[in-house]
Amino acid sequence: MESSKWLRMGLAFVVAFAIGGDAAAQYSALGGKQVEVPGIAIEPGDAVDLGYALTIGPIDGLTTGWHEAPVVEAWVCMGTEIVLHQDAPAGAEVVWHGAGLVVRGEGGREVVCVMNETGVQRIVAEVRTGGARQLKECTFRVVDYPHNRVIQWRRFGVEDASPEIRTDWDNMDRLDAYFRGSIAGLTEVGQGRYVIASDTWLRTRAHAWPRGFEPLLELRVDDRPVALGSRSRILFENVGEHVVEVGTPGRAPSATIEVYDVTITSHIEGVDLVQDGVDVVFEAETAPAGYEQYITWLSATKYGTGEPMTGRGGRFEVRFDDTFGPWAGGAGDWSWLGVRADNVAFGQDQKLCRVLNGFVHCPLGDATLQLVAGPDLKVDNIDNVGGDGVRVEFSPVAATAFTDGTRSDTAPISISLGERLETEMVGSINGSPTGSLGFGGVENPAGTLTVFGDFFAQSCPNVLVEVFNGGVLQGSFVRAAGQVAQVTGGNIISVGQKEGTLEYVLDSVQTVTPILPGGIGLVGDEIHLSPDGCPLASGPGILVGAIECFEIRIIFIPPTTLIVIITTRLQ
């Protein structure tokens, strides 16, 4: 059986080490076994592991730092000085059991033992605190082995601990590899020199002669001691060059690891949509640059296919087909697919996404979507926390993003006290994706319907408010971003967007009055919001060139509310 322990060293790397041995001999708890030390028998009785570590200090010729004490018998040379430290809380009593021990330090937490006789030496640390006891044990075999004789290292190696990608994997195997983490492979680029992506587990293995010294083999990374034992796992988090060595300081075999970061540059999770039946090209870059040739790719999907399964380099072309499968709502309700590049990943979860009139509708927050007769789209499971709704996707990439307008007609939405309907455009400006292009909506913060808008994403602090009646413009006014107008009543029956303008349609004619300072009320059934007087505002030679999606969010509507919408194209 093996025992494992995790150790984090700053931000540079994480080490997990395992040393072979009988679990019954581990120091963590003495499991009801009577502990025999020269002249003393210790009954564990009610002893439990309280979590206080027993550590061992540097050993001349073997180790350079403090470590958790070995859990199995370790060999040491005659004359070796062993220093042990037992952690304990303030006010606790620490009692040491063993032969030839010199107790020192505050509260007797440290002990020194010089191994002057061959044979087995057991040292037990007992912590007594708050009516509880903890026992931890170290066992050493003292051998007549010359100090000046270097231990002969038989073998040292380093390898990646990533899953080996196999051609016979099914979808579940690929999903398992995707979610387990990095799939980067370790590449040997020279004698004792390797390349690996960050956040990828590596294994080191070292064997010594005599084998009894292996529990005290020290792993060091960049000259820092990090673990004891013949087998270790290392996770590098920082890029750059790192030197790994195991064994006697100054004489230990070593390996140099070059670590790089990976970034997927072609797709942003939650923004870019990967569609079924389309060849999609993913691209990635490394930092430092120049390691792109080592990137390993993997495609994964819950349903359907993603081919090819794997690739290598800075570019990966893949096609997903038939990725929608059964979910709680019935057939064709859920699609999950993803692509991993070494230690980074792009995932796309389209639970209950629906295609209506050529547009992909995906839920926001906890909302669920269901096609009903019409065909209409029912938006359900809207809670009173906020942010639930629907996202209307127009295109998978900004370069071919939707440039026409859309209108989503709804069943009448009554905005009661404390409730809010919000819409937002997401797209690009001058060909560059920016995320939000502006948001607005209708809310009822204090008993009166209030219109709000914000186009700061287009570098515009002012909002142009236009009021229409039966499709005819009745007038307009400009207000600073935020709350811009009040409405005497009515329900929302349609929301939309076109060329950077947000549109809201009422079920009845109402008076729309500018928020102070001053202004004359305008009568109509439709309100448009757009950026005003800004270099990036819509107009001739429109710079707001592409809308990728339109989000409709409902905030503080009661959970029982159902909203039915149908999205159509505005030419």
C-alpha cells in the first residue's frame, strides 16, 4: 500500500510524494498496536491523529531541509545525528519515547538523537492536549556504512503523469481526460532536458543502493528541498526553466524542465459558439513563444462525434456532429462539447438550447427553455435572484457576426415593484470583439416604470431616447446614461436590437417623460435607446459593425412567471 501527501511550495510548483510501506507501520496513528521502544511499552489507548506534524531536520550528507518524517523504516549511517520536531498547540505537553534522546527547544518539542549503535531505533512523539493524545513514530535502522562513501544511485527518471490518449477511447473516456486536467506530454529535447506545459503533473522516480536509504532521498527543485522518498509528483505553475534533482546534495542526478503556458486565442468560452456540422479551427499560443509545436489537443463531446480526437501544434481543426442528446426535458435538449490544449480548455454547455427561426436560443442563469406550439419558446424557472433569461446567438464568430436587427416578441411582461427587464447587445466595434455594446431596459424601483440605458461600452456617456407610436417617430430627447425616462404604464410585449439601438414595445399607448432636468412627455407605444453624439455611435458608415448575440434578462420576476418569446429578423 502507498501513502500520499501533498506539499505546495509557493507559486512555483506543487509536490505530492508517495513512499512504499506497510500502512500499519505509518506514523499518522498507531492503530491500537502496542509500541515497543527499549524499556518502554506504550499503549495507544484513546490516541488519535490530531493533525500535528512530526518533521525531520537536515541530515548531513543526505538532506538539506526540513520534511515530514518518513513513514517507513529508513536507513542511516552510524554516527548520524537525527533532529525531530513535533508540532503542538500552545499549552500542550510533548513527551518523547526512545533511547539516547536529548530533548531541547521550547516546550520540549524538539529532540536530538545520535545513532551510535547499529540496529533499529524507534522514536515516538506523544502530544497531550485538551484531554486528547496523539502518537507518531519514526523508525531508523542504523547501519555500519562509511559516511564518506557516496550512495550509488541506480536509476533516476522523470515522466509526465497525464493520461495516455488512446485511439480506442469512447466519448466517456475523452470526457474523463478533458475534465481531469492537463493532457500535455513531456517531450525530451536533449540529454536530461524536457519540455512541458504548466499545471501538468510530472513523476520522478529514483532508486538507491543500498535500498534502505530510499525513504530519505531528497527531492529538490531549483535547489529548494520539497519532499522525501523515491517517488514524487511535481506540478509546475510558473513558466521558465527548473532543475529537478534527487539524492545526495552535490552528487545527485538531475533533469532540467522547461515550462511554458498555453492560451487558446481563437475562441472565448461563453462568447464564441461552436456549431454542429461545421469545421472549426482552434488556435493557441505559448508563453514564452516558440513552444507551440509541443501543444497536445483533445476534442470531447457528451453526444455525437468530435473528429479528429487529437492533434499536435498551434492549430487544431475539428468538426462536431450530432452533439445534442437527451436531458431531463426530453430528447434533443442538451449539448456539451469541448476542446483541450495541454493545460487549458474551451468548453461549451448548451443545456436546453433551442433553435427557433434560425437563431440559437440558450438559457441564462437557471432559466430553462422549451419549444411550445406556435412555434414559440417558453422561458421558465425564472427565480427572484436575478440574471435568468435567454441569450439569442447570431453567429459563432465575430468575423461573420449578424448585422441585421432582431425582435423577440413576448407574452405581456408586467414590471411590478422591485422587478426589472434588461437587454444587452454583445458584438464588435471596428472589427474587434468588445463584449457588451450597450444595455438597457425597464424597471420599477419605486412604483413607477422607469427606462434605463448605458452605452459606455461605445465610449458614449449619453443616451438618445426616441418614442414611436404605430411605427411613426413622435419625438426624442437625450439624457446621461442611467435612468433616462419614466412611463405611465403598460406591459412589455417585444424587445429587440438593430444597428446598435435597443428597442422596447408596449402593449398600449403610454406617456414617456424624460427624467429631470425638464422635458415634455411624448406619447407612444415603442421606445428606442441608442448612443448619442459619440464617435462610435450608429449612423452613416456604421462602426458598430457586428452583433453576435442579444441577451434578455429578467430580474426579480416571481419564480412562477412564464415568458413566451419568438425571435424574428428585422431587415
